[in-house]
Amino acid sequence: MADEKRGPGQPKLDLDMDLMCNLAKIQCTLEEIAEIMGCDRQTVRNHMGDLYERSKQEGRSSLRRKQYMVAMEGNPTMLVWLGKNWLGQTDQVKEEKDSMILPWEDDAEDE
């Protein structure tokens, strides 16, 4: 990242919007994007904050769409993962009080 401060008399920083969008889609942080683009994270936030957030959301949506497609193609791992995370399913067996085995008592026969 460029350490020099930009201000009056400094050359204008040319920010590559396409690069920033592509980096945000793969969930890069503001710090990572700023480092790659050679500017401060606040510069990215100030000039492209809304676009950064929209691009991150687009990346998440694309990932979610791909996960769903893989699951619907029959991938058992993805089906289980989505079931647990999206539907709240679990593979833990929960015993209900009514389904528990009653204790055995031999004393009842002696009477």
C-alpha cells in the first residue's frame, strides 16, 4: 500500500472499479482490497463503499446458488450441510420422556 498521503497537489488516484468488485465478490476485506489497489482502506470505503457491499452480497448469492445446485445434483454432503444449516435439521437423536424404557422392578412380582 502506498504510504504517502494524497491531497492537494497529489496525482489523482485511479481506482479500478472492476478489480474492486471482483475482489469483493470473493469476500476480500477492505484492507486486502486497499493493499492490492495501492490505497488506504478508508479511500476504498469512501469512494466505493456501496459498490463494495453490493459486490460482497453478489458473491455470497453466487456461492449460495452454487451450493444449492450441487445439492440438487445429488451431492449427499451438500444436501446434509444445507439441511442442517438452512432447515435446522440435526443428526442428534433426542429421546423423549415418553419413549424412554421404564425401569425394571422385580419386587412387584414377589408380592
